[in-house]
Amino acid sequence: MHLFFAPDFSVEWPFLPEEEARHALKVLRLGTGDAVHVTDGRGNFYEATLAGTDVKKCRLAVRRHEPESGKRGFSIHVAVAPTKNTDRTEWLVEKCVEIGVDQLSFVLCERSERRHFNPDRVEKIAVAAMKQSLKAYLPQLGELVPLRDFLKRTPAGHKYIAHLVEGERQLLQRVAPPGGAYCVLIGPEGDFTPGEVAAALERGFVPVSLGESRLRTETAGIVACHILNLVNSQPA
Amino acid sequence: MHLFFAPDFSVEWPFLPEEEARHALKVLRLGTGDAVHVTDGRGNFYEATLAGTDVKKCRLAVRRHEPESGKRGFSIHVAVAPTKNTDRTEWLVEKCVEIGVDQLSFVLCERSERRHFNPDRVEKIAVAAMKQSLKAYLPQLGELVPLRDFLKRTPAGHKYIAHLVEGERQLLQRVAPPGGAYCVLIGPEGDFTPGEVAAALERGFVPVSLGESRLRTETAGIVACHILNLVNSQPA
């Protein structure tokens, strides 16, 4: 099945963007009448067939429209300090999208070694992962903001911080109730500073552990995202 | 903390291999009296100090020896078809080691696109991940073998196959009991063939699902490994 991303697609305006049309027509060599799937990344999923082969204006005939496709009764927001090595952050994005994530934020911490960040590249990866894993929702992606600013506009819902600074921490899977709106904060390679942890706790973030193992930043992000998905997996 | 890997290390023969000694002395610029940690990858963990600065024969003074360091009451064996893109398999190895895995096997399936495989490179990555995550056990690493041969010498314990071929499948986290010796089989990009699934079932592999999402091969391996670790995480 080929899933195409067309942010402006609708039953009234059933066209593929040029880049997607080129991929369909020139790379995959699809032709009139061939079946395709389309999402706008906002939950709308379309089964359609190609109705034309003009790359610049590739029209589809919509056979079926499913709104809120794969909508879930919970939401996961992972906020992470980008890793020194960009590949690792890109893996994190890809894997979180595959596993299931609603929002990804990037925070600049005191010990962050990476202070620059390419949001376009991250969006590209998220779109590719959404298409590959046949999802109809593209996660909301944030720009890199200082942790202090991120904490100021604290999201609602269940907030967790996975840090290694000393103190009591419960396992994320024990504290997160099913059906929640979660935000989990993951620090940089050198961890959060005690001051950053204190600021997060003040804002209602609950310290959590992701298990016994010492995990890299990107692994911690993926593991946290997976735990929150598992907490919400269907009962036996 | 710097953890060095010295497969032949013991209290009686407390020397770093040359490559590790070079890293300690030349890259990290450690000197006599500096604290280091060493593992032999078979559960022995040593706290030591440098007792010499000869790269070719770098002697340590052992302060403390902990056998069976981090030994667990369960074991996880992930058997996976290497991905077309080698990076993805290497990433799987790194993440499984970080999260916790005891054995990694590589199987050649009918639909495998990658039919070659560099075991040295995989071992290097596993060693680096073991050191980075401060573990004392290096997972057992297998060479690439045809699935048929792998199934012939079926491991003991709880055996699972995560496939997408039609049929009933329970969630892995529901069927895996704590404290088990698990083996989970993950197929190639194009999935197992129905014949391969049938052969595995005949050998006692139980079909399982890893959740709602369509996951890439390497993501499926990481997710399966993580689920089995979570099933064994300490009770509340």
C-alpha cells in the first residue's frame, strides 16, 4: 500500500502535491486507475485512485474517506534535548512516530552540547515515518526552545521528567494512568542540572525512572514513548 | 565512570588489552592511580586503579571484584532478519544491548534482502553499547544462519514469533510470564512467508503481536526486547 502525504487534500480538492505526484508517477510508475492512499496528517485518510497523470496537477478520485483514522484516547508528548549527534535525534523522531507519538518538542538545556537544530529535516523524517507506518496523524513538531521557556508554557495533563539526579523516582509505567494526556521530558547526554530538575518539579513534573538500564538520550525518549503506548494497550 | 572491556581480565591477570589501554592512556590521558572500571563481558565487574602506563602491558590494581554483576532472573534472546540497510540492524543491536538483551541471533529468511552480514562490526557495536550502558554482560552474538537451520536447534524456553501473516495473535506483554527464558523471532522487511511461520509454529513458537502500529524490522526487535524487560520490571 502506498500512502501519500497531502496536507491540503480534501474530497473537494483531491490533488497530490507535486513532489508526491512525481513519486507516484515517475518513481512508482503508477497510472490512471491505480489505487493509492492519502492522508492530510490531521487524521483524514483517503482511499483513492489516480484520475490523471499530470505531475503538476495530479487529480485523484476518492473512493472512501475516513476522518479521525486511528484516533486514540490518549496523547503522548515527548520533549527532549537534541543529541550531540544529529542522527540520534533523527532516529528518535522516526521511532517515536512509528511507535506512536502526538507531539515532539526540543528543548535546550544547560548541558546541551547541540544548540542548533534543523526543523525541516525533522519534519521530513516524521512525514516519512508517518507514511511508512501508515498513520493518518503527523505529530506536532516544535522548534528548539530553552527549557526555561518550555516550562513557562507548561502543557496540561500528566507531566513527567526522566532524570538521573538523586532522589525518589517511580517507574513511569507505574505512575502513568491509562487514557491520559502525557508529557515526558528527557534530558541531554549530561543529564539535567539539579536546578533544571527543581524548576520542572515546581511546574508539576513528576520524577520518573525508565528502568534499571542506563540509556542514551534517544533511547530514553523511545522507551518512554513505548511505555506510555503500552500503558494504553488494550486489556487482555 | 569509564568502563573498559577486557575479555581475559581477572584478579590474577589484571591487564587491559592494548586497544583499551591506548584509549585510557592516550585518549582519556589517565595516569597511575586513576580509577577505572573493567568488565570481562561475562558478568565480572572490577573497580580498579591504573598501576602502570605501558600501553602494551597496562596493569591495574583491583580494588573490588563483583562477580555476576547485574545478573537477572530471566533471559532475552532476539532473533532477527538483518535489514536491507545495515545501519538499521546496527542500531537494533545498540538499542537492545542498552535496554537489556542476553542473546542476538541473525536469521536469513526467504524474503531477506540482505544476505551478507559483518559479525565483527556487530560485535564492536555490542561492546561499545555494553560499555556505554555500564553492563557487565556482553550478549551472545550469532552469525547469520538460514531460518530453517535456526529452527532446527530451537532454543528452550518461551518462544515467540512476531509476524504479520493473518491469524490470531496475542500481545507479547500478555503471554510472556515474568522470569522466563524468552526467544522472539522478528522477520525481514517483507515479513515471514506463510511457510516460515508454519515451520516456526511447528517448533513451538507462539505467534504474538507487538501492538497496533506497523513497525519496521529494527523497531519491532527493540520493542519486543523492551516489552520482555518491562514484563520483568520490579513490582510496584
